[in-house]
Amino acid sequence: MKTTILSLLCLVLATVAGAQQNTGFRESKLVSPQINDDHSVTFRIEAPRAKEVKVWGDWAANKGLGEMKKGKDGVWEYTTPVLPSEMYTYRFIVDGVSGLDPLNPFTRRDVGNVFSIFFIDGGVADYYQVHDVPHGSMTTTWYHSNVMQADRRLSVYTPPFYGKENKSYPVLYLLHGSGGDELAWPELGNVARIMDNLIAEGKAEPMIVVMPNGNSGKQAAPGETSENLAYRPAMTNMLPGYKDGRYEQAFPEIVNFIDATYRTIPDKAHRAIAGLSMGGFHTLMISANYPTYFDYIGLFSAGVDFSTVNMDIPVYGDLDKKLEALNKDGFKLYWIGIGNEDFLYDANRQLCRRMDVIKLKYTYHESSRGHLWCNWRQYLLLFAPQLFK
């Protein structure tokens, strides 16, 4: 009997110890990343047997690549030039193998890769972080699509005090790009923090933000469907239903579901739609096909290269006529943002020229850099304060 009890005790202790090893985050005397007073950043990693270590991130300086130097203690180190305020992602490359910073527990997933992150304060990144202000809520929910013949998932931000007051709210529909899903804007876009902070400063009207899954062949983000972990992240052009028009055709189902489920003001004057990259393409087509739905339209680095699109699909055809009808019906804001190094720059400028021909008035914003989340977050910071005024 004593032997049995002792054996059970040893088994419990071993299980607890194993659980601690699996879940514990080991402290280290090393610090990485270290945000320096001048807004440069120092990275460190202990890899005494490595022959070459690099850090690769999404900052502009040196195209985001840093050659790390090895110290006598086996610790590799690199310090960036001064970086402007933003949220940055990065990974280490140790002898050709890319991975996370083992000293940094904070990460974001972008399509199929997970990156370590850090913030540089003193500018736009202040809006991407939590402050002592009233907070809204971010939830995920499911709706049924008759067009898709499936239940589908979307993320919804509701502003501070939603449901605590007898009040209805305008709605911004915010669409992700290729490879994204209903978690892209909440996680990489920091939507809840941006909206909380803009609303607290009085720069944006309290609004609901709806972020649907824009992949017509998938119900939800990877790991959130009945396929579970068998569905791995992929660019949308590798998934079924890519640009087949069903998502745009079915979009009124999302609007109807939101109006029926949340405290909305269900009219054109209190609806906005915007999207990045593929989501910009979706925004263009949805707003053109449903000209009575949205008074505010935003294209962020929009994927408007039509060379790979079957323009015979009804929802994509007769675009100029649809834009003319939209222009005739009227709207309050048509906003186009693009980076001057973006691979879609020429396509967006060509779209602007098409709009000039039909005298569709738009607001054009040209930023630096390319097809990056730093631009899309900053475009949201510019776009959201212009809504529902």
C-alpha cells in the first residue's frame, strides 16, 4: 500500500514538473529587443555555436536586414538605426534557419508565419497600444450565408459603453487582404486599440467595426473550421473560390445580419466599407454593385490589377457603368491610399485615371514604402476620423 501511494505521488510530481517545463517562460539576463532612448533597437540572441546570425524585420532602414555580431560570450547583437514610431515585426535567421526571438513572448501571425513584435512610441504606435481609456469589446461570431451555403465567421468590434446606453451606432466594414482572415485586422491591424484611442480623443465617432472572413472557399480562419489543424494558412489565390464573385455577391447577407443582430443605424449615411489589398478589390466591387449601401468607401493599397480577374463574371463586369451609377447616387467620401513603392502603385493610379474620366471625386493619399501593414494601420488612422461626421 505504501509503495502504491509513493508511486502515485511520484507520478503526480513528475506530471506537475513536466507541465511547468512546458508552460514556463524562462527569465534571462539578456534583453531583446531593447528599445533605446534614441528609438534605435538592439537585438540579442545566445547562439555560441552559430556561424552566422541575422535579424530581419519590416522597417525601412537597410531593407529590414541586420547582420548580427558575435561576442566572446556567444551572444550575437545588432542595433538598428533610429526607427520611426510604429509596430514592427521581425525574426532571427540563425545559420539559415528563421525563427522567433526566444527572449520575446509577444508575437503576431501574418498568413502562415509568426513574427516577434515591438513598438516604437512617440507617434502612430501610441494608437496601437493599450491606454487608460474606456475600452470596447472584440468578439467573433457566426452568420449563415445562403449564397455560400455555409455558416461563416466574422470579428466585431463594439465601442465603449455599447449596450449600456439606449443608442445605435454607425458601422465600418473592414476587409482583409489575400492570406488574411477575420483575425487579420484585429491582430495585425490593432483595430480595438486604434478605435478605443481615437474615440477617447474625440477624433473618431463611436462605431461598430465588422471584419468578415473574405475567403469565399473557407468558413473561418485556419484552425477555426471543422478541418481544425488540417487547414493551414495560405494565400487566398491558393484557396477555392478565389475572385469568383460569390463573396461580393453575398455581402448584403453580412450587412443584413449585422443590422439584425447589433444596435446599428441601418442606412447608407451610417455605413462605411474599406479594405486592404484583396479587401480593397472587394471594397471596389461591393460598393460599385450596391451603390445604395455605403456613404464612405476606402481603398487601402487596393488589389485593382484586373489582368488576373475574369471580368465576365457579372459582379465584376461593366465596372465603369457601375461607378457612374455610384457617382450619380452620391456618397460622402471615396478615399484611396497607396504607397509609392507598392507593387500595386501603377494599378491604383490607373484606377484613379478611370475615375477622373467619369468625374468621380475621390481623396487620394500617397505614402512612402510598399505593401505593408504599417501603411494599412496608418491609413485606418487617417480614414476612421473622417467617417460619420
